[in-house]
Amino acid sequence: MNYKTVICVVSLIVIVAGLGCISQPDSTQPGDTDNENNGNSRDIEGLWMGSLEVPGGLEIRILFNISARPDSSINATMDSLDQGVTGIPVETVTYKDDNLRLEVKSIRGVFEGTLKEDGKTIEGEWKQAGSVFPLVLNHIEKTPDLRREQNPVKPYPYAEEEVVYENKEAGVKLAGTLTLPRSEGPFPAVVLITGSGQQNRDEEILGHRPFLVLSDYLTRRGIAVLRVDDRGIGGSTGNFSQATTEDFAGDVLAGIEYLKSREEIDSNRIGLIGHSEGGIIAPLVAVQSSDVEFIVLMAGTGLPGEDIMYLQSDLIARAEGASNETIAKNEALMKSMFSTIKEEQNNIIAGEKLRKLLTDKISNMSEAEKQYSGYSEANLDAQIQPLLSPWMRFFLTYDPRPTLTKVKCPVLAINGEKDLQVPPEENLRAIEEALKAGGNENYTVKELPGLNHLFQTSQTGSPTEYAKIEETISPVALEIIGNWISEHTQEKEK
């Protein structure tokens, strides 16, 4: 999703103004490819890579893998390298008179370009969601190495097990990975809870796999870790599009029950680590289950979702150089949209009102203002639909503070100083005030210097930096989390 309209760290729709991410398609299974070819398909066979430069300064590397079949027809797939999305089928390939057209229907994108005389360059444009971006593809010999330096390399010094369990109440099967130290158990354990947007067990985003890195670090320190695919992605079943934050809390409760069934796990030392929206979910679970012994909130929120939206939009727009006038107009538009969503519960009527509102507003916007609003006339339906989802309706109005006042277990709340998606000052203060008001005396609140929403060491904190930064999670953040959990699980053991 567009980071301007949610607090998640993963993008699930299409290229839009700002973060400019490409979604995981509905299916990565190869389908039939339509071809129209009166040129030599061997001319374009091979790997072709280029960088999309989208508003906000972010570059996303796109790779097309084109191969010629014996019958001279052409097959192609697309990878978004910096987003970790690979094997997207290119359903339609047309190559005539040195002109190449690649249509990727699953993400509603099209590349059109011309092969230059040197045979090593295809100059063209990428079109998606009503936006057009220059894209020059260069022929390369092999796919770039995408492994981030912090990603652990097998063999691991601990056990790793693929697991499946059920949220019986929701009828959802959840698939994940359980990592267990090789020392003598039973072990303390944590469940990792992803941020908003449909994410896999590694919370994979822009080439980074933060939950893989975090689970590896903690397991090496003697803590068992369960990380899980969100419902409807990877090995997990269920309908993600109809689920709310409360539904995801139910999935986490099922994970706790699963850990309690394992003899390697000390059921008196089970905790939760939630990132971003996961930091909203963890307190919800903690007040429902006495089995939760501690929670760690990584960029969790302490304010209602609507307030987060305004703060986030303002900070990110300023980081991208938007004027005060543009920021003010964007906030006014957001307030009008959110009022419509909250006041009209019928999705059809709300959708019609949003369409009229956006059409009227967009027609009076400059190109810069359109860029920072994230909306365009060409694809309004696709942009309106997520705003009316059950998740968004819940998120806009949910205030985490009443729940936080009921949390009695130990809490570690951390935020990066340069987090522009969940601003640290406002949210850490709200979290601390709520915990204190509820009488919780065992909590630690820390703002970590120089870190962004992903807990990377960053220059500005802008989401446009996420893919460019080699670091996945700051070692400082890892150590703070690991030390705090070790201290609290040792106390429990005594």
C-alpha cells in the first residue's frame, strides 16, 4: 500500500506517487502468453534491467527475463529486484520492427520501448496506475546478487522447522517457521507480528527481510522464535482483504496456543514482538491472554489511526520537499475523505462520494499536488477500494490508548528518531502515558537515535531510503531487544 495512507512498511498495490512500489501479483504461476512477432526474437532474448526513478527520489530496479521458444514465440517474466518480488508473468509480449511491448496484467503495468542499433539497449516507458515513467533497459549477463549482508547464511547454529497450525475460530490455517536453540530447553519464546499490509513471515520489503534477521539474532541468544505468513499469503489460508487488526490478533492468539503445545517451549516465558501495526496487535493480544508474559513494540502507535495518517503524511511530504501549501491541501483532502469513510458505512455510497470528492479536488490540483496526494484520475477505483476495506475502517477510528492502560505485563516500546511513518515523540509519549495511567510500572520507552521506521540507520528517515540502505536492522536495536527480553525471561525463570 501507499505509505502515505497506511503505517505499514510494505506496499501492496501499484506504482503510486512517493514510495512507488509494485505489488505482489495475484498469482506467480506462468500463464498463457500472447505474442505478435515479426522480428527476430533472438534479438531481445536474455536479461534486461533498468531503474524506475519515481517521485521522491526512489529508484526501483526492474528486470525482464525474455526467452524465445522453439516456435519463435516469446516468453517473459518480470522481477522487481529491490522489492523482492520475482517471477511475475508477462502475459502479452509484442515485438515488431524493433518495438517491444510487455504487458503485465496482474499489476496493470505496461512497458513499451525500442531496441537501439547497438542491440544492448531498449529505450522506453513504464506505464502503471495512470503514471508514466521513463525506463531504459540494458542487456545484462546475470541477475544481480540480491542478498543483504545481514541475512543469515545456512547452516544455522540452531534448529529450523516449518510449522502449520489453525486459528479454529476463524477457520484459518497459519504457516510459519519455528527456530529453536540447540541448547537444552525449555526455551523462552516470542511470536513476531508483522506490520500492516499482506506480508510473509520474513516481513519482506524492498529486498530486506527484517523478521528473518531478527529471528536469527534472537535464536542465537537462546530464544525460540515463531514467525508466520499473514493470512492469505505464502502457506497461510484465509481472506486477508476482509480482515481487521482485531482478526490478526486472533491469529496471534492461535500462535501462542501452538507454542504452548510444544515441549521445547517454556509456556511461562512466551512474549510478543510487534512491528508497526504489529505494535497495535500485541497489546490487544496481551489483554486477552494471561499467557503473554511480555511485549515489545517496535514503532507501535499510541494514537488513533487518523492522527497517525496526518502526522505521517506531513512528515513524508516535507522530507520530499513539498511546499506548505501543498501539504495543507493534501491534509484538507485527507480530512474530507476520512469524514466520508467514517460517516457512510455503505461502501457503494461511500465509494461514489469519494469518487466525486477526489475528481473535484484532483481537477484543481497542480502536478506537484497530485504527486503528494497519491491520487490520479486514471485509476480512482483501484485507489478508492483500499480506503473502504474493513481494515482501513477499523484503523482510522481505533485508539490504542484504552487497550494500553489494561496491559499489565512488562513492555518495551522503541521507535527510531527518524521514523516518519510512526513519529516517535508523539507516539512514545502516548504509549508511556497510557501505561502509567493503567498502573503498569514495568515498562521501558526508548527513542533510538538515527533510526527510521524499519530501524535502519538512515540519513533522513524517508521511505525513499529504505531500499538504498544495505543495513536491514541496526545492531543497536537488535541488542536492545535481545538484552531486554533476556533480562525479563531470566527474572521469570527465577
